[in-house]
Amino acid sequence: MQRRFIRISLVAVLLLAVAGAAMLAQQPGRAETGSGENEGLRSALEVIALVRAHHVEKVDTFSLVRAYLQTGTINGMLREVLEDGYTRYMDRAAFTRMQEDSLHGQFGGIGIMVGIRNERLTIISPISGTPGFRAGLRSGDLIRMIDGQSTENMSLEEAVSMMRGPEGEPVVLTIQRGEEMLEVAVIRETIEVPSVERAEVIAPEDMPGLRGPVGYILLSNFNEKTMPQMNQALDKLQAAGVQGLVLDLRNNGGGLLSTALELADRFIERGPIVHVVSSDNQRRTYVAQPEGTFPSMPMVVLVNEYSASASEILAGALRDNDVAVLVGTTTFGKGSVQTVVPLRGGAGLALTTAHYETAGGHFIHGIGITPDYVVELPEEQQDLLYERGADEGVNLEDVQLRRALEVLSELMGGRLRPAA
């Protein structure tokens, strides 16, 4: 009974402290001092106040405090209470690394995009030409251990931080692929992420039945290089007289939201691009402007289960505005917005503060987008996804690409509406 009373008293004290932390959050000029343990407690209280005030899901203080007492760590508390693998606490070192990577746009790493799927650290896609790609890592691989440390209950930021490091040093990943367990050693390199990996013309003589020359663009992610590269690719294809366009977003794990919005605006003359719904149900809509719109032509977007985040926003915007038809498989379902909040003492918090809805008001997170034409890629053709950037040319044995071209040809012949 006495132990229970002490525990209840401690919870009550912490609840009062949370109120104090919320007040301190309004006073950014005040400095934190004290031992490491006290700083950890202060960070926990600050995180609790921020989660209560701004997380997209409503959470009560008592649940957070109880989870912190049970797990003893901030990330343990967040995992226990939130069904959200993207809200995470970063200590001073991890937060500093994240800021440096964002500032410089390149980093020592292995070149893979990762996310949380079914509470597992999952490779969304390896980046073509990087050490991870050359080591044979593939979309859908589960990363079970990093340098011998289990990734179970590990935050996404912590996992990314462990895989990055000085160029030339190895990192050992334990990979689960189906029922098979693999140990893969990868040597880190300086990673410069490409964006437009291929832009070329597919002619009727390449594929009988095609109703004219069409353009094919492979977009691997969204970064600061995307728009200059996309504008160059579109100019090239337009000069070649293409009459339709295939945009391949398969295995595109996303990237900069601002770039996805800018690219959507390039194809949509007017209308909504995406809606952002915040924790207080406020709805902000990003709208396309007519200036600089690419000339209208039939368009197909290829997507799959590893098209995530910014890819889903772009694909949804193009379909919902009747600009394009989607072909492939249901997308990843990453439709949450993270706000990065600096904390006292140099730590940081990535906090899910909103959810995306597509231009037509469709919820993405945990659901994904189902294409107009569902086409599975046979297992024996999976490696074709990792050969798309090769110099040999577009591989027309790819059944998803062939179906996209068939649909595009029908659109060009007027036998389909712009959206099915």
C-alpha cells in the first residue's frame, strides 16, 4: 500500500511538473542547468508537454507519465503510448547529426531509404549506385540488427544515425528477407542522392501498338536537385515531340515536401495539390497555380508498395485532378507530417503534428493509394526495378511498365478518360 501511495505521489508530482514544463516552453531564453539525470527528466517533461499540445493524436498526460515511469526512457514512453513510429526523441548527438545532414545535403552512409512498416525497420528502397545498392539490399528487407544491436523498439532516427558515419568505415546489418536471415557488411561512402535517373523516348517501333512517341521519366526521390533535373528532362521530351508521359515513382521513398508540391504544380494548371490536417483539425490546402504548367498530354504514373510520402502526395494530386492514371500496386502509406522541435540542452524532438490528405480528400497514412489499374510485378521480375537506371535502355519486359504503356496508348487514342 505504501509503495502504491509513493508511486501515485510521484505521478502527481510529475503531472505538476508537466504543467511547469509547458510554461517553460513559452520562455525560450531560460537556460537548463543540472546533472545529466535531471536534464533527462526535464527533457521528458518538455516532451510530454509538447506531445500533449501538438501531436496529431490526442494523448492524456497520465498515460505518458506512466509509460515514462515504466520504460525509463523518452523513446520508450513514446513507443508505449503512440502508434506512431515517426515521433521520436533525439539526444544532442543525434540531433546535431540530423541538422548537419540537412544543411550539407550529403553524408557518410550506405545509401538506403528506410521507414517503419508493421513496427519493423524496413528498407523502402536502396539508392542506385550506392554501397547499399551494390551490397544487394532490396526494398522490403527488414533490418533486424545494426552492428549487433537489435532494432526492435529502436527509433527511426536512432537507426539512421547508427548506419551513418565516417566514409570508409563498415557497418554490419542483419537482414531478414522472407524467412532468410542475412548478415551484410557495407562500407560507408559519401552519399549524394540522385533524383531523375532516366528520361528517354519510347517509340512505336519499340512497342508495337503504341499510338505515338511517349516520354519515360524515372524519379527516384525528391530533393533540391529534382526540379532543375525534371525541367531539363521535360524540355528534352517535349522537343522530341512526345505525345504522352510515363512517370515512374516505384520504390521512390519520398523526400522534400516542397519539391513534391512544386512538381505537382508543374503538371496541374489549377486546383488543390494536398491538404494538411493538423492536430486541432485545422485544414491547410496547397493549391496549384496556372503559371509554368507543362502542356497537357495523357499521363500514367507507376507506383508500388515502396512509393512513399512525397511520392504518394504527387501521385494522389495528379490522379485527383484528372491529370494522370495510376498503374501498379498500393503505395506505402506514409502520410504524416513531422515537425522538428529543438529542446533545451541541444536535444530535439521529431513530432507528428499533422496528416496529409490527397487533393481529393483521401487519407493516406497507414492505407496508401490503390492504383486505377492494379498490376503485380512477378517475383522473377523484381530485379528489373533495380536495373531501371542502367545504360541499356528501358526494359519492356517489365509487366507493370508494359501495362502503363498500354493504358497510356488508350488515353492517347481517346478511349479512356484521364482518370479511370
